Amino acid sequence: MAKLAFLGLGVMGYPMAGHLQAAGHDVTVYNRTGTKAEKWVAEHGGAMGATPAAAAAGADMVMACVGNDDDLRAVCTGPDGAFGAMQSGAIFIDHTTVSAAVTRELHDAAAALGLGYVDAPISGGQAGAENAALSVMCGGAEDTYAKAEAIIAAYAKMCRRIGESGAGQMTKMCNQIAIAGVVQGLSEALHFAQKAGLDGRAVVEVISQGAAGSWQMLNRYETMLDDHFDHGFAVDWMRKDLGICLNTANENGASLPVTALVDQFYKDVQKLGGGRWDTSSLLKRLQALD
């Protein structure tokens, strides 16, 4: 079993680190709010570090799942950052959704220190993290990925290397682009059904078995119809991710008209006070227009 560190115990990182400890690894955790790390240790065992460096010292691999580019830089190369305490040959695995630019920057910084680096953003939401059923899309050197894959398996149902450094983050952008359009389409379909006086559940039972079916439909339609929007990935986080997608598209020339439109719809949801609602809350925006 490996000696591991996990940096960031949010709704995703907390259960992911738990799966690593349950798999028999020796896990030390770090969280900016120390009480969360104390709670994790009380629940799962393992140990906690007061800083990213303290958690990472002596680890074979260090995982991170934090908020954004600046948060990731801070835990990697900031004061008391993990890179300064990691031993040569250790591997840093980043599960945060960040820009490909910061990924390449930190990959190069890691390489200069003799460290491996894998960008490994995740999809599957809070439920996927809790049930060890995440999809993990990775970028990095083949030999580094091969070592990381066996550890990631503790919380993944799918893990695949897509290409060199940054490829994982680019793939996560594809994931978010695809989700944005699907959730808007589902919201419009449910809103239309409501306006037409149809039983939304009966409608979905039929159309989900045909070409309209999707993960979002099967897993979110009931909570959407029940006006419950506290299931997983928040609108604030989605807007952060879509901003990365749109900025990258400006750089590589991709055309993302639907993504740009849905991003503005999520902005409307934020104005309704729904920044912490989950991404299926696009339905609330349509209802607010009535």
C-alpha cells in the first residue's frame, strides 16, 4: 500500500480521500479549514497535516481537489506548498478543474523538481465521489499515469489517459460543454411539459427510453420536478468551469455558441440567489420568466 496525501476535503475530496484510506493506503489529509480535516481523521483514521507541505512530506503520491487556478498554485508552490516537501520521484495528481495553462505551468514546475504530474479532473458529482464511481480523465506522461492509475482506481469507475499534460483538463472542458447543453434542453422539456399541463414524470418515463435519454434526465428529472436543487455540482462552480471553456475556445478558435448562451443563463440563476443550487436549476430560471 502507498503513503498518500490528499489536499482539499470539499464535497468531492472528502469521500475520495476516504476511499483511499479504506483501500488500505496510509493517507494524510490537509484542508484549509482545519476542523474539516479533524473530522475526516476522526471518521476515517489516517492523519492530518497543518499545511500542504506537512501533509505531502514523505508521500509517494499527493492528490489535490481544490477550488480554482489560484487555489491549486497555492497548495503546490505557495508558502508551505506541497512541491517543496515532496521527494524526487513522487507524483502529484490534480483532480481540480482548472485551466490547461496552469496545468502546464505546474507540470513544468514539478518536472524541474523531479516530480511526476498528472492532471486528472473528475466527473460524476458528489454521488460519484461517495460511491467510488467517478470518471477520471488524465493528462501526463505514460509511465507516470500508469503508476497513478492503480491508486485512482479506489474512487473511479473509469480512468483513462487522454494525452500529454493538459489533455485531462481539455477533456473535462468537453465534459462541461456537453453537460451545459443537455441540462438546458432537459429544463426546457420539463418546463414545456408543465406549461402544456402534462405529467412530467410520465413524459420522462417515455422519452427517457428513446433518443432523448441522458444521465441528466435519469438522475435529475425527479428532483427538478420536486423543486429540489441541492444535489451536487453548484452553479457557481459550473460558471467557473464554463469560463475556462470559453476562454480556451477564444485561444484555440473553437465555436461554442450554446455554451456561451447557457453560461449567461446560469448567470441569471445566480441573480435569483441560486449560486449554490445544483446545475439542474436552469429550470428555475425558466419558471421565473412566467
